[in-house]
Amino acid sequence: MSAVADKYSELQNLGVEVFSVSVDSHFVHKMWNDHELSRMVEGGVPFHMLSDQAGNIGRAYGVYDENQGIELRGRFIIDPDGVIQAMEVLTPPVGRKFAESVRQIQAYQLVRASKGTEATPAGWMPGDPVLRPGPDLVGNVWKVWKPHE
Amino acid sequence: MEAKPQGCARITGAVLGEPPPAAPGPPDAPATTRKEAAMTARVGGKAPDFNAPAYFKGGFTNVQLSAHFGKWILLCFYPGDFTFV
């Protein structure tokens, strides 16, 4: 979570609200912030750290591990309509890559701004060409996009 | 931010807008468990609403997810505080 806290301003610039969730109490969240995270990240954790001690929220999102009593690394991008656009779930030993979350948010924001008329090809980064699905694009994707680009 | 009185009860996050869990049946009853019933998150679907106690910038507060609809939200679960990754 310190990786997200460190780059929080990038998300703020994109108008994104961040919530972290674990089975720890909000009291423990405070201790973790005060004693460790605030030493990694200037000013401490800038977003809300939620407590889900009974795992209720984790179950609803399919990330609660009943055997271990913990929540897996689940990351959800929720759009302004409250619809989940993307999810990624990792087991505990491997961390997420923050830049990929940002890339996906930027792609979904572009699609939304275009009212669904644009789509982003694999590996799309902001500034790269986008696809405009329609009759003219059928069979012609190769003209505007190649996998190695 | 509104300061909430902190009691000693073990308060926890709760999913909103769901019927209360059914009374447990006999052990060999068909497993229409609340686990399965409650797992509703999928891409393209509505994010399950919830309410949870939270720590935020030195204070304690409550977060209801749907109160923040209208903005983009990044919701991140992780195994636990003071873990290493």
C-alpha cells in the first residue's frame, strides 16, 4: 500500500478516490501508518484505510481467503456509475504494479470520455493511437496498429 | 471529518443492501451459503456497496462506498498491516 500512498498525487490528478481494505482494525491501521508507513511516505497515508475484520466486504468482492482469514491482493477500478470496470487479484507474495493501475484508469477514462466510440489496443499508453470500432475497422486493424509497436 | 465515538465492540465492515443471512441448515444441506450469495463482484457489474470503519489522516471515520459514486474509485485489498510486500 505504500506504493500507492507514494504516488497518490498521480491518482488525485486523475480524479480517483482510493480506499484500501484489510482485515486489520482501523486502530492497527493507525499504528501501521504512524510507525511504519509514515516513515516510507512523506506525510503518511493520504487515503482512507478501511477495516473489514469479519471479511464481509472481502467476501462480496471474492477476495476473502477463508483458510487464512486474510484478504488477497484484489484491486478494483470502479467507474463514476459504480460499475466495476477492472479487477486484478494476486495471492499475497507478489505485489501489484502501480503504473499498470494508472494505465488502466487512463484507458477507461478515455473510453468513457468517447462515450464508448473509442477502444484502446493491447499495451496502449496515453498518447498512443486508439481504435474506433465500426464497419471501417473490420479487417483493417493491421493498418492502424501492430503488436510490436 | 466527523469524529466517531470509539467503543470496545469489534466493529467491522458490512456489505449493504443484502438480505440478512439465512439460519444455518443441517450440515448436509445444499450449500447455498451466504459466501456464494454474497460474492457479487464481477467486471461490468455494480460494485457491491458497503460501510466500513476507517482510519484517515489521524482520525477515525466511516466510509460508505456508494457515497463516492460519481468519482473514479480504486479499491485495494491487501493481506494485512505490517506485512512485507
